[in-house]
Amino acid sequence: MKNFKIRASALGKIMGAPRNKGDKEKGNLSQTAKTYLETWLKEQLYEKRINFSSKYTDKGIEVEDLSIDFLSNIRNTFLAKNEKNFENDFMTGTPDIILKDKIIDIKNSWSFATFPIFENELKNKDYYWQGIAYLILAERKKYEVCYLLMNTPEELIEREINSHCYKNNLERSTEIDLHFHKLLTYDNVSSDLRVKSYTFELDNDIEDLINEKVLKARQYINELLKNIK
């Protein structure tokens, strides 16, 4: 079995709250961390992957290239999708965009209702730790989480319309179609209302904290293996 390395996108599962909000322990794993590690081990033992998808993740995947082009146009600079995976002895991950001075990771909001236009601080701890992992792996100092509000792809709008009609026992109509297209597309919205960024830098000693948690995770995995033998 391969040695456990934490994926950048899952680092928050074993780290807990961002360091500047009180998590300074190098030791105990939380129950959330243990549950994540148990799932990881099951995937290795049974050689199967638990795949999670939703309309939110589906949109993010489908508009990824468009969102990079959109951000490039707004900032009047060429941004390219990174395809290179990075790893060290403890972590692995593939940042979205790598520049000389920083890393940019794009998050696509499902709709205007979930777009964090008024939030001045990044509230998602998983995105914080994901960024820290990318900075360490790609040897950069500055990280930007960039939320974008992109048009929802037509097939996902169709799915929303059909679901709405089914749940409410309605016949599909032009009025319903227009409502959902207006709700989920944003070409008439100014670009400054479609981009929200959060930037932070790498702490010099935070890598040791991560490595300690990964070592604890490996110990827990070894304990689980002993219990099934």
C-alpha cells in the first residue's frame, strides 16, 4: 500500500481551523480527521474511489477554462491553467494558476446567492489550507483565492428547470425558462460584481505543523490496519 500523503484540497480535513484562528496544536487528530483517514484507507483496501459530485462541482468543472479566460480579460494579462502535479514527502496537489510571485486558485460560485460579495475574510478553512499546501509544494509565498460568478452552462440550467417543474408538478413554460436563464446567467452584470479575491501569505514555520499532522495521520492509519489483521 502506498504511503499516505494528504491531497492539498483535503488538507483542511486533518488540520482544522486556520492557524490564525487558534489551531496551534501539533498533536491530536480530530474526529473529522479520523473519519477522513478511515475513508482514505477503505479506498486503498478495496481499490475503489468514492466520487462526490453535485451541481456545484459540475459547474466548477465545466466553466473552469472559461473562468480563467474571464479573469485574464479583466486583469488584462495572460493566465494559463497549470497541469503539473506537485508533491513532496507529505503532500500532493495541482494548483490552478502559477505565476512568478503567487498562485491563483479559482472557485466558481453556483449563483449570485452563494457569491461572497460582502465577505471581507475567507471563511472556508479548506480553501485556506489548500492554498498553504500549494504554496509549499510550488515554492511560492503569496496565494490568491479568486471567486468568480460565471454563467451557468446550458445543460445545468436545463437540469434546474426540469427539477423545478418535477418537484412542483408544473408544466414547462417559456416563463419558467426565462426565469432560470435570468437567474443563472450574468452577462449583464458588471465585472467588479463577478470577482471576489482573498490573498494571504505563507507563514515560515507552518510546514512543520503540517508535517506533524501527516505523521500523526500515518500512525492512525497503521493502528487501523493492525485492528483488521
